[in-house]
Amino acid sequence: MTTMPAIDPYAVRDQAVHAWLMHATTHRYDARLTTWTHSVNAAGEPVWSAELAGADVELALPRFASTTRLPLRADSDVLPGLSVELEGRVAVWWRQGGVWVELWHADPLPPAVTPIGGLWRRTVEVLPKPGPNLFPTQTKETSR
């Protein structure tokens, strides 16, 4: 059974296109939307998905997730959130008016992953903070 969305799925897709274009243009990212696909998830809800292409997708997508605020029209709406749950894919998902939207890019780098609280996250190498011990002073030897 297909769930009827609260608003037109094409209006949700158009708003996603507008939000992405505003984000990419404002921050001057080389990151563009490619072909959209439409499907229905297991719960019968419409899903729009578009892959991103361009040199800046790895920078642009997380920033989009953390800064974009779309209007919530229903209690079940969800703000954009970054997901790395699917191997080989980094995505931003949100739900608006009963319609799910996914913007994603392939994750070409084979990341080192560590399970944390049931979620897979990339392992990030932490470098030491600069401090007095990072660059020790050298003592001069005097020769007589």
C-alpha cells in the first residue's frame, strides 16, 4: 500500500533542487546534482534520490546537512542529516511532507571504520596540538 504524501512529491524535489543550488552557489562549490530517481520505500513512502558530482562534493554535502533548514510541515518531517550507513556512499537524508529525499555521493576512499554505538563512523587520525613540547628547544653544544 502506498502512503499518500502530505504535499506533491514533485514540489518536494523542486525545493530540494532549489536548496542545493542555493547552497552550492553561495559557497561556490563545484558540486552539481545529476539525474533524479524516484522510488517507493518499504513503508510505501515516495523517495527521491540524486547523486552529486563535482570536485567539491566531499566538502559540500556535510556542510549542506549541518546548515540547511527546510520548513517542517508535519510532525513526521525530518531535517537533513548526514549518513554514512551504506558502504561506499555518503548521503544526506530528510523527510518533508511524507516524501523522503536523498542527496549522495560515492565514497571512493576505503575508510577505516570503527563501530561506535551501533553506527559506523570513519576513523580520524588526531594529531597533537601545538605546544611547548611539540617543538623542543635544542641545546647548543660548545666545543673547546
